[in-house]
Amino acid sequence: MTITVNTPDGGTAQFPDGTPTGAMTSALQAKFGAPAASASAPSDNDYSKSPLSAIGRTFESSADWGTGDLIRAAMTGKKPSETAAQSSAAAASLPWYVRYPTEAAGYGFGLANLLDPVTDAAEAGAAGLGAGATLSKIAGTAAEGATVGGVSHVAGSDDPGLTDTAGAALGGAALGGAAGAAAPLANKALSGVFGKAGSIDPAAATAATEAIKTAKYGDLHAPGAPTFSASAVSNPYTSSIGDLTDVQRGDVSDSFIKKMQQHVDQMQGAGNISAGGVDEYARSIQNAASPTNNAEQVLAGKIRDGLTGENGVLATATPTSGHPVGQAYDMLSDAQNANKQWEMSKNLGAWQRQMQETGAPLGQQPFTEAEKYYTPGTPDYQTVAGLSGAGAGDHGVNWMIPHLLGTGLMFTGEHLFGTPGAIAGEMAGYLGGKKLMKSYKARSGISSLQQAYPQLTGQQPTGAQTGPQIPQGVGDQIKNLMMGMAY
């Protein structure tokens, strides 16, 4: 008896009865080779042979934040995590130079365009809290990221819980904020590297502030300026002297009383008096008081306050010209502030010239001027008083740098030229270090003065250059890339 077996070539082979199956298989494989393995069904996550499908799936997933995977899961009976894994596999199969542009394009053309109301509300809220344009923009992209993060988590999770979804939204907000900040931070870095700070010319600033001061004081004397009756303006002269003690009245000189009477006589003969005229009377009576006579100083101060103080004629009396009550006081305050800016512009210019010419620190000069023009504790007072240390530098550094340079050049000189080289090197290093530190301190002090100009004088730097900047459109593409890569 024999066993007949079909062979791969369509024929048959005969084996003795009782031949083991393994022996027959080995014999056939020896003659015809091993049978080809049957092809397995392709995996749902294998996109190696279908790059166009991978590109389409990646674009779609970035455009709809994974909500398409959720719909596929519902239609096919799969879990959302399984369909989300297919999208991840599609993106992973692409080279980076195809994947990243595809994800950015998908995000930019997708559902993100429906989030304008969300981002606008976030930007408006941030602006309402006092945030600037850049921070408000970042708040908008953070709100966008929170929305995308939350939706994407729900779409790709089999059982999305509230806590996990909130965490995903928070992570999305952080990513969105970072995406919105990328371009502004890059622009700031570019400005720091390639930009140029503006500067203020002291002479030009002084001329500009003087012109403003002159114009504002001129407004107080102009034909259309507020005017006041002679009786209203003369009243502080008669009422103030009654506020003095008997001793003080006795100390007031006859010449000062005569000056007061001259003012009153002039007022009675002048009729209506302009706001500028009231200010001139106030300053004139203050200047007439002897600096060594306390009673006259007190009386002059009371008269001046009664004329131009916050409760004086300009602030509370009804103008005969029909102007609103208090307008003259506001105009004088503006003129006085312009005068401060002019005086401070002259000071800043003089201090800058001093540092350029001598390199010496300013010492107590700014503090003295702060006491003269500003109220202690106010921002302007602190800024001016803070300039007292401009150009001084750190004592330890001032001492260390010249000695280090001197020591270094001493060893170098000794190595090259022996003892004479050591002596010459130490001297050159020390003197060069002193000059270097002097120049550095002067530049640092001048920089502090330049930074004080806008606050103290109202004058802004000119000639500033920001350097190359990333356009808004490119910034949006950076955001799309970062968000598209994540979702």
C-alpha cells in the first residue's frame, strides 16, 4: 500500500504506507521548497504604504482636534482611544518636514477659526484688568488652548472624567499662552540683540520744555484767560495779616507792609485781574519777604496760598470772565508742572555734561533738587533722589578691576621682559583699569539720566530701532504649528 500526496507543481508523490507526516513534509520541502507564508491583514495603524492617506488623516485630526476620531468610533463600534491611536500612527508615519506643515495647516484651516468670540472675550477681559496689548493677546491664545485641550481630551478618551478634562484644558491653556507668547518673546530678543535704544538730546529737551512752559504761562495772561475782581484778589492781603500773632505782626517790617499796600493799590486801579496777574502778585509778595524774617515768610506764604493755593482765589473764586470755577487753578498747575519739567531738563542736561566731562558721580546734587521741586515719597521725588548714586558704581568692583588688570599684566610683562616688564605691566593695567571703570560708571550714570527724561520732562527718546521683527502673520503660524503638533 502507498500514500499518494499532491505536490506543489500539480503532480503527485508516492510514499510507503505508514510514512510519518513529518517525513513526507520534509521530503516535499526538500524538493519543492517551503510554502509561502499567507499574508496577514494590514494593521489599521500601518500607513507605511499609504502616505497620502497619512497626510489626509493628520490634516483632519489637527483641523477637528480629534472629533473625527470620536465620530469614527461611534460608526465602527471601536473605542475612541483606538481611532485616536490610528490618527497618531498616521502622523508618526510621516517625515517631520511633511508632518509639521500638515499639522499647522490643518489647525489653521480648521475649527480654530470658530473660536474668535472666545479669544476676543479673553483679550477684552485681560485689557479690562489693565493688561497691555501683548498680555491681552496671550490671554486670548490661552483661552483658545484651553478650549482645544478640553475638546481634544474628550474626543480621544474612552471615559473622560471632569477632573482629567479640566487638567487637559489647563495644559492646553498653558500651551496656548506659550504659543501666543512665542512671537513677542522672539521679537523682544531680536530687539535686544539687533535693536538700538533711543536717546534724548539735552539741549533739544530743554528748548522744548521751555517752549511749553512759556506757552502755558502765556495762556494765563492771554485775552481769553480767566479774570478776577480786585476785591477777590486783595482779600487774602487783609485777611492773612489777621492770622498772625501779635508778636509776629510786630516783627513784620514796614517795608514789607508797604509792599503789601502797593499791591492792593495796584489791584484797585487795575480792575479785573487775569489769572497770570494773580500768580505774579503771589510770587512777588513771596520774593519781597526777607529770608531771615520768619514773620514775613509766614505772612507771604499765607497770602500766596490765599491767591494761588488749592483753596485760594484761582481755585474757589468765581471768575468775572465767565470761566468755570477752578479752571484758572488747573491752568496754573499745568504751567507750574511745565516749569518743573523745564527746570529738571536743565538739571539733567547739566548732570549729563558733568559726567561726560569728568566721569565723576553726581553725589547729593539730585537729592537737593528733589527736595526743592517735589514732595517726598512721590514717584518724581524718588526718581530724582535716586539719581544721587548715578555714576558711583560699586566700591569693591571699582577697587578690584584695576588691581586684577594690573596683576595680570604684571605677570605677563615679567614673563616677556623681566622686572621692567612687570613694573610697566602693573602700572599700565592699574591705570587702564581705573580709566575703564571711570568710563563704565559714566556710561551707566548717563543711561540712568536718559531713562529719567520721559518721566521728569515729558520728552521721549528719538532714534530708537527695534531691529528685525516677526510679522503678526508669522506669529500666527508659529501658534498654529505649536497647537497643531499638540492636537
